[in-house]
Amino acid sequence: MSSVDKFSRVPLYYQLAEEIKNSIKQGNLCPGARIPSEDELCKLHGVSRTTVRAAVQFLVDQGYLYKSRGVGTVVTRQHLRREGWELTGFTEDVKRLGRLPGSRLIDLKLQLPPHWVQEALNLSKGEKTLVFTRVRLVDGDPVAVHTCHLSPRLGLELEELKGVDSLYQFLEEKGVRIIQAEELLEARAISPALAPWLGVKKNAPVLVVKRTSFDEHGTPVECVEGVYRSDRYQHYLLLQSRSDGGPLYR
């Protein structure tokens, strides 16, 4: 029975959104499950389509739901979360959550890098990088697009990168051990070219992570720009005052 109260001063869409949210938190609507259709929600709660659409959009904006083409509106799975102090790759982050990582190759080529990559990798003018662009998947769903620039000093060939899943594991097998990285995190509207790959609308908000990775000799070997769906990704940092030498509390 619906708990939506038409005589309450609380907006109907908000009441409906709270009811759907409670069903998610109580486990009645599981991650990955499709919620009832607009018609079903209208009949079940005795509200209009306008109310249903406003409630659903409110929960999409909050990250509880997302719209999947050809499927409908689905309960969001657990966010992919990265711990700010750990140097890990995408595959390791996903496996740690007990989820299935995957990739879909978009492009693989040799090209002149953008200026920030040229500077970060200490490249001479005219030097090209191997560019490795993939859609990164969690349980088959697109979460991010990674564009990776590999230093020409690694001596890699394009053919070697075909079929690579975990890049860090691949590099380690080649004798390149990444031990340190610098990252820059920023918010941005997604580009029209990338929006279809992530299944989001034009100009949807995304989180962009630019990373430069270094090997054990302090040599920069990789630059990657990761564009993440903001409703599926969290970047966590634990901060401590320099003046406090005491223990960390978590």
C-alpha cells in the first residue's frame, strides 16, 4: 500500500521518491533491478505521470537510479570507489568490490600527444605516444572511458596492446613496475563524442581524473585521462593536519 499522502504539505514527487528510496535501502529493490514502469507507479501510488517522472528524475540526480537504454530505469549498483592514498588500477579496484571488470577497445593508435602529456612524459617536440582508449565496464555496464598515453621509451608495439585487460599487470610482465602516480581530479561536462560510450546525455556531468604514473626509477611512463560517470564513481581521500602527529581515526 502506498504511503503517499495527497493532503500532506510535502510535495507528492518527494514523497514518492522517498518511498522508492526506502525500498532500495531495505533491499526490496536490488542493485541492477529495473523499477516498475511509469504506468505501474501511477496505478500503485495513485499519482500522475508528471509526479512519477519528477520523483524518478530526483532519484537519478541523487545517484540512486539510472536510465539504461533498452532496459528502463534501474537501481544503481554500488559506486566504484577509489581510495586516494592507494595506487591501484581500474581492474584491481573493481575486483576488490567483488565485481566483474571489463573493457571495450575504442581506439589504438600512434599519435602526437596533447601538451599536458608531452610535458608530463618529458617528450621532445614531434615524439608520439601509443594511445590506448577503452570503455571500462563493471558487470558489463560502462562506467568510464580511459585514454592512456604510453611513453615511446617503453618500446611497445601497438599489436601488443590488443586484448590487454589490466594495463598495470601487462606493464609489470614487461618489467615495468609502477610505484607512484600524480592525479588531478576535476568536474566537467562530457564531450559529445564520449557521451554515447557511457550511455549518458549530452553535457552530462562527469568526473575527469588525469594521472601520470612513474616507475621505480622515477621515470614517467604513462599518462591517462579517465572520464567517469559521476553517478557511478567516488574518489575518497583521508586528510590529516600536518600539526597533528597523533593516530588516524577511521
